[in-house]
Amino acid sequence: MIFLYQLNESFAVNQALGWEKGANWYHTQEMIHRFLSRGLQHIKENE
């Protein structure tokens, strides 16, 4: 399920950014990566 979420999220983000890999794209991807990593870490710590 997480894979499907990430796949759909990636498509939606790329579409919203106009499919351009510029500074904004890299910044957005980094924010999403940190958000997901921290969420997964929280789940792991609380299992």
C-alpha cells in the first residue's frame, strides 16, 4: 500500500509542478522524502 501511495503521490506532485525538474521539484521531493521517512520511523518505533 505504501508503494501505491508513493507512486500516486509522485505522479500528482510531478503533474502539479508541470513535469519540470528544477530547483522547486528537488526541494519538494526532499520535503516529501523527509515527511515519509519520519512517518515510517515513528511507526517502527511504536510497533
